[in-house]
Amino acid sequence: MDELIDFESPSPNWNERKLPISMVVLHYTGMESAEAALAQLCDPAREVSAHYLIEEDGAVHRLVREDRRAWHAGRSYWRGVTDVNSASVGIELVNPGHEFGYRPFPDAQMEALLPLLSGIVQRHDIPRANVVAHSDIAPARKQDPGELFDWDLLAAHRLALRTPRAQMPSPYENDGAFFLALERFGYDISDQPAAVRAFQRRWRPHIIDGVVDGECSAILFALLLDRDTGRTR
């Protein structure tokens, strides 16, 4: 593990976990530089942190030990868990985000993420369905890591779920049935348009409009079917 770490950049912003680790949350920093992001994540006055930060050139910083509860998720929810900070490892990817000039994640950055994420998943026996975006766990507040993040690369390495091909008309009779299924999959549906946008950003990023349609419904149905048959481990 230590051979993957380029810099120890300890943050004081952590406390003790209250839950076992069962998920990984991926973020972008959403700031103009790596230096600015590190300064914020290590500033006790800001009360935010993550376990790791990966620069665009692939350099990996460790900020908080995995056995500690970093403060990266904020108010969030996933599959019944409301204290996501206690249950997760948080990884920040340096990227200016939607506010400062969102751009694709460089190959070097993604190549550094793969072994780091693989080690975390193996150490804690985290299912692929629980490798999630910040936007998945906080749909009404967050967009990161966003529609340009290469989830297919992670899926090819069995580190995240693959995106199903939508090959059927909508299996749900109405939007209400869709939202019940979306909640069953793991999303907070209290803000329904936001929940749909988060789902689209992750699973159908070429159209993010917050509108339930047949393609979204078919993708969700396939995801739940895979989970129920045990193919999401």
C-alpha cells in the first residue's frame, strides 16, 4: 500500500469511525489548483478532508488513515446509510470542476486511481455497487466527479459496476414505480429531479435533464436485476 503513496499530507480533520467501511466515494476537488485543494483539506478551520487526493499527474497524497473517519461526504445517504463518512473511504481527484473549467481526468490520474482503489476494495471487501460518486450520495448538493469521469475504465477492472445496455421499453408503469426502484437501488429520492440527474450523470451522462424516460428506466431495471442475481459483487 505504502508504495502507492507519493506524499504524506496529514490533515487534522478526522474523528473515529462509528461503522465498518463498506463503500468508496469518489470526488473532484472543484478548485483551481491542487495546492488550493490540499490547503483546504488540511485546514482545521474548514472542517473538510478526505483519505486520499490524486493530482492530475498521478501523484497520490494520503491525508487521513483509512481506519479514521475523514470528513468528505457531508450530508449524504446511500443504501440506508446516513453517516457515509463513517462507512466510506473518500478519494479526491484534482479537477477544477464545473465552476472553474471542468475537463476530462488525465490518463496519469486514472492510472494512479486504479491500484489505489483496487487495494481499498480488496482490504475492506467493498462490493462494486458501493463504489460511488459524490453526486450519488448527495444528489441535491453535488455533481462530482461528474459526467466526464471514466466509470467504464473502473468497470473494466471490476472496480465499479458496468453500465447496462438499455434494450427494452420502460419496465415501470409510472414515475412513482421508477422512484421506488431508484430508492431501492440506493439513492435518496427526497428531491426527485435531483435524484434523476444524479442517476443520469452516473449511468446515462449524454443526457442529464432530470426527466424519467425509458432509457433510464431500463438501465435501472438492469442494475437491480444484476444486484438481485448477485452480479454486483
